[in-house]
Amino acid sequence: MAEILVLVDHVDGEVKKVTLELLTLANRLGEAAAVWVGPGYENAKDRLGEYGAGKVYVAADEELASYVVAPKAALLAQLVNEKSPAAVLVAATAEGKEIAGRLAVKTGSGVLTDVVDVTDGFVAEHSIFGGGIIAHAKVRTGTPVIAVRPNSVAPEAAAATPAEEQVSVALSDADKGARIVEKVVQEKGERPDLTEAAIVVSGGRGVGGAENFSIIEGLADSLGAAVGASRAATDAGWYPHSFQVGQTGKTVSPQLYIAVGISGAIQHRAGMQTSKTIVAINKDPEAPIFELVDYGIVGDLFQVAPQLTEEISKRK
């Protein structure tokens, strides 16, 4: 089967969930070959093998992680020229999409971004206009470079013992044009990361104000969940924009998604509609969110959410 390169998204050796999704997708289409850039590989190789990386190209030179984006694109371009893979998969993050664009230019290939699935023949699926339309596209020139939206594919363990190949790349002056001079680690609370959480509780316009988001946080904490917010809530300044779920925010796909006081505009639905189980609390029985849910509660969130939190806490 054809080899498919997967760029590993990691922070200091901690593999991001989106990489496991990409490995799962790559193994459906061919043979997954992970590409590791920077230090920390020893701490991550078992994780990569657990999710089916049959091979890992390891570029452990710390210098490659000292510059912004360009070295990763240069290394991938070199591997594309040397190994002739069937495709290259990267995460459709801000960094991943820039790498994809640079790689496509370097290799004379077509590039597809914000892909939600890839089928046989490397036909990519796009969810556009807030999920209202599904479009399909295929690269016609060169090696397909595909940026896949996080939380689009359910990661599946497929144990493998990766063959390791050490690789290196000579960086040009242009590749060294932007150096990383400082890294600031954002403090993380006790709640799980929004894009990787198994349970997400989100609040919307119906919450009524920043001071009422404590209700959302209380329910989330009782479930060990992450907190999200609709665009209406973040635009109003009630909750930070980094927690926005939706087409212009983050895409989540947890096992359980609870929408509290969210009407269910198409923009929001685009960011959470692939959740496995969806529950909504809204006082408007005609709210669009009820078209999507598995369970709907028509009622005042200021009564329902605290009662739900109390009942969950009793069962711990």
C-alpha cells in the first residue's frame, strides 16, 4: 500500500489528539508514516505506534523547532521528493494550513484545507456554509497536500511497531527568516482542553451575562467537562473568544455536548454537530438547536442547569 505522510503536531513531545486522527485516516487510505520534527520523540514513539504509525521519519534537530513554519515545510518537501508518498496529511490549524500552502508551492502540488474526511482516491470532503452544503474535491496535480480539520475523524488505536528513519534537512536563509525568540506557556486550569475534551458544556446568549457563566462552569465541573461558548456570548464579552465553538471558532466532537441557552444558529452548529450525543437546554421550544439534539429540555436554564448540577454531584 502507498505511504501517506502525517506531520505530527506535538508540544514538547506530547502528541496532540489531531495527530491520532490523522494517523487513523492515513491507515484507511494507505500506510501511515509519521513525520516528527524537533526534540521529544522518545516520549512519544509509543503513542504513535499505538495509533498505527508503521514508520516514523525522525528529524530531531532542535534547530528545526527554532524557526516558524518554514523548516517543517522544507523537510516535508524533501520527503515528498525522496519517498514519493501518495499524500501528505497535516492538521488544519493556523500553523498546519500555512505549512500545507508552503509545501504545495515547493512541490508543485494541489492543496486542500479544512477537510472533514477523505475517501478512496483521495477525494476530500468539505463541510461549507455552516454545514449546510457538503462539497467534494480532488487534487489533480502533484502529491495531494490535505489539511484536515481537528475533531473530524474519530481516532482508532491500531497497534504497530514503527520503523524509525533518521532524517535531516539543510535550511536555506529564507527558511531561517523568522526565529522563535520566546515561548510563553499559557496556564491551564483543571478543566480539559476544549478541542480534546470528552464532554463539553457551552453557554450562549440565553445565559444573559458574564456573571451567569458560573452556572455553565458549575455544570461543566460536575461532569469533568470543558467549557465552551457561542459566538454571541464571546462577542458580547461574556467569555473569552478562545472558548468559542462554531464555524469561526473551534470545532469540537466530544462524546457528550450540552448546549445551554444556545439557539442553534448554523454558525454554531458547524462547530459541534459531529458530537456523539447532544443535549440542549432552551426555553424556546422552536429553537433550531432542537432539530439537532438527541435530548432536549424546554425550560429556564437558570432552574434546569443548577438542578442538573446538583443531581450529578449527588451521584459522585
